[in-house]
Amino acid sequence: MSVGVTRGVALRGIAGHLVDIECHVGRGLPAFDISGLPDTALRQAPQRVRAACLSADVSLNSRQLTFNLSPASIPKHGTGFDLGIAVAALAACGELPVGAVRGIAHLAELGLDGRLRHVAGVLPAVLAAQRSGCAHVVVAPEDVVEARLVDGVRVSTATSLHGLVKAYRGAPRGLLPEAPETSSSTPAPADERRVDLADVSGQHEARAALMLAAAGGHHLLLNGPPGSGKTMLAERLVTILPPLTREQALETLAVRSLVGSMPSRGIDLVPPFVAPHHSASVAALVGGGSGAVLPGAVSQAHHGVLFLDEAAEFGGAVLQALRQPLESGQVVVARAREQVAYPARVQLVLAANPCPCGEGHGKGLLCRCRPTERRAYAARLSGPLLDRVDIQVQVPKVSLADLHEAPSDSSADVAERVVSARASQRRRWEMQGWQLNSQVPGPVLRRTPWRLPSATTAALDRALDLGQVTLRGYDRVLRLAWTSADLNGRGTPSATDVGLALMYRTQGAVAA
Ligand SMILES: Nc1ncnc2c1ncn2[C@@H]1O[C@H](COP(=O)(O)OP(=O)(O)O)[C@@H](O)[C@H]1O
Ligand SMILES: [Mg+2]
Ligand SMILES: [Zn+2]
């Protein structure tokens, strides 16, 4: 009996496990058996592999083939094992050099005509291979750029199985040649499509709120009539956040690789900005789906900003489903045989109209909604999600005067202040394992040594007494006051910082 062995990768979430694909050729009746927890797509591999091998002039039809994918205990999904299975079979049948294919991870689907086809998740798979010490992969031509993002891995390709067999046979010293460089693997030029905070006229309060949100990692609600610039502001948050580390960027791209939304070139260190539509389903927002468990918008926004425009229009179940990821920084989907986790550390920005008609209710405003309509609208947003939002700010309509004023601070200027405010926070909290003020639990801020003098918190204490803020709201104000102090280079919040934070708690509020 002869044996061929090569490698593949089993993905679970964005984590992956190197898998040995073993093929035994027996002398018995023709067979094509795969063991090692294959899913439906993988169980259909024989048809594709047989046809692809025929196109490479090798018939497997009369052979008794037994495949073992080990470790057997890990569930294996999808069509990405096709190529590995074919290569293991060809090696076992003596059509490929056994030694040459053994240590290489093969990650591609096979067409019936033998073509190597794209599979989702090449980036996380190659990352996993590299971490397990496998430094050579073979992928479909369209996946070469993605595989190359991982340092220290040799990437080979072929258009067809036939081409790969020829390449293996002709390889000098058995080493498969590297895929040719393509122009698209060069990084995207920076600033090509960049928006800037300086594009926003007026809106001083909202801009200050955006800077606070960026500095302390606070979730933010922008509340104002249509056309006032809420979407503009939200899109610009990523331009004032610190750039991602390469590792963070790869993690974010690994998620996007699974849903096929990889940018066409290079690694972008600007945090992702993801804005799902309000008709999005729970699965689209937090992940899941009926077949494979795919990451949702909240995971695609990992290390970046999740923007819910017209937040009150999102379904209640959808908003509710966001609670767990916001709390834990990850989404966990349980399935019969396994649990899949996707990272989801996001900063949330909500935009909402002040009321259903959009005008807003109050002095000088022309709201046409009935009070019951206004209350029902506010109730939709309040509760689960607003609980976690530290900053609520009014974004009024822009006036002509706003449009004519001198341009405001650029994103680069603001980003610099954000970076230094974050450095102060890290110094203060790192012993306790926090990075940002938004991560600090309220009770900590109310206890020594962080408790502020009563003269500093007088206005806030009064608001609590009068029932204008809840205790949870009180803690939010404290957190934000610390961020305000950090932005202004003060070691401890002053009454001004507390007053500002209180204003962001009460003035912009859609609901208490
Ligand atoms: N403060 C502003 N400064 C500059 N342009 C603005 C401002 N507000 C709105 N605009 C213009 O109006 C358009 C709509 O703004 P948008 O951000 O979509 O508003 P909203 O999300 O509040 O409905 C923008 O693309 C921009 O051209
Ligand atoms: Mg908008
Ligand atoms: Zn109204």
C-alpha cells in the first residue's frame, strides 16, 4: 500500500489549524472515502477531485483511496481541501514526488476542469499555517496577493492541477517556484481617498465630541436632523484614531477575507469603518447564517468603527444582539458540533434623528410629531444600547455663517492630540489592565484614589440628586471627564471637565 501526505488548514472563526491530508491507496474495490469530520461541501470533494485529476491525465476511478484528515477531532469545512486531497492522491499514486508535497499547505477549490479556484479565508489560513511552522503554500492565482500579506511564507500558484503537476515534476531540487510578483501586491498609496475632519464646517460641539470619543474610546451618539453632517462626522472618526498596528490590520483583514470583502491591494492601517443598513438582519450584523458561520458587520469593523446610521430604524432584536459583542469584544456563535468566535472590538457610533419627522422638538424647532410618537421613537433607541454610549451630542443644521468660517482643525492635528491623550490613559491604567478611560468600571472612578473632590463634582452630584442622571449616567460622566482632562493635559479632571461631560450626557440625549 502506498501513501501520500500533504497539508491543508481547517478554519474555525479566524483561527486555523494545520491539517495533515493523508491518502492511502489500497488494492481493493474502487473507493474514495474521507474521514476526519468533513462537512457536506468537503464530502463532495471526490467528484471534483476525480474530474480534476482526469484533466491532468490521471484517472482515480479504479483506485481504492482512503483519506484521513488529521487531527480527526477538528471539524473541517468547505471546498478549500480539494487541492490538498488531489495532491495527496497523486502523490500516493506515484504521480507526484512524495517528499516535495509533504510539507506544503494546499489551499484551493478545484473546478471540474481542473482549475484552481479562489476560496474564502486564505489570509487566516496562511496566517495559521505560518504560526504552525508551515512556510510554503499553494493557492489559486486570484488568492496570491492575499497569501503574500503574511510575512515569511513562500507562495506558489498554478492555473490548473495539470499545471501544478508539471511544476512539481519540473521543479529544481523539488522546490516549487514562487508565484510571480504582481503590481497589485504593492501597498495602496496613502491619502488617495482620504476624507478629513477639516471638510466639516461648523459643528464645534460635535467635532469636540468626536475628539473625545477617539481619545477615550467612548461610544458616541450623534443626534440631529437630516443633512446636518452626522454621516460626514462619523466617517471621519477613523481619520483621528491611532493607526492600526500591522498585526491588528491583519486580524481585521482576516475577518474580511472570510466574507470576501478584501480590499484589492495592500494593508491599510486606517481602522475599518463599517456602516450596515438599518434593514440588516441579526446574522448580517453580528454573524451567523444558516450554513457556514460567517462574521457579521460588527466583526468586519474589528479594531475600527461600527456606524449605525438612523439607529432607531434598526430592528429591536438586532440592537439587542449587539450587546454581547460590545461587552465582551467578541461574537460567539454556538453550533451543534462546535463554537465559533469572531473578534469584535469596535467603537460604536450611532446617528439618529431627534424625532420621526426629523425636525426636533424644542425652542424654535418645527416638530410635527405627536408626543406619543416622539416617546415611542426615543424608547426604541434607549435601553440596551444607549446604556453603553458615553457621549450624546446634538448636531444642529449648519448655518450659512458656518459655511463661511475659516477651516477647522485637520484630522492630522486632532489625531496628534488623541495620541497623547491615549498615552496618559495608558500610563494611568496599565497596572489594572485597561488602556482607555471608557474601559474603566464606574465604581473604580468613585473610589479613592480616583475619587474627585466634591467641589469638582458639585454640578454632577446635583444632577444625580435631581434625578437628571442615573448612577450609570453618573459613571459615564466621570469617565468622559477623565478623557477631557487627558485631552487638555490635566492630570485630574477639573469642574470644567465634569461640566463638559455632563453637558454631553444631558443635552444631546434622545432619551434619559
Ligand atoms: N457641517 C457640514 N459641513 C460641510 N458640509 C456639510 C455639513 N453638513 C452637511 N454637509 C453636506 O451635506 C451632505 C449630507 O451630510 P450628511 O453627513 O449625510 O448628513 P446627515 O448624515 O446628518 O444626514 C454632506 O455630504 C455634505 O456635502
Ligand atoms: Mg446620514
Ligand atoms: Zn418631529
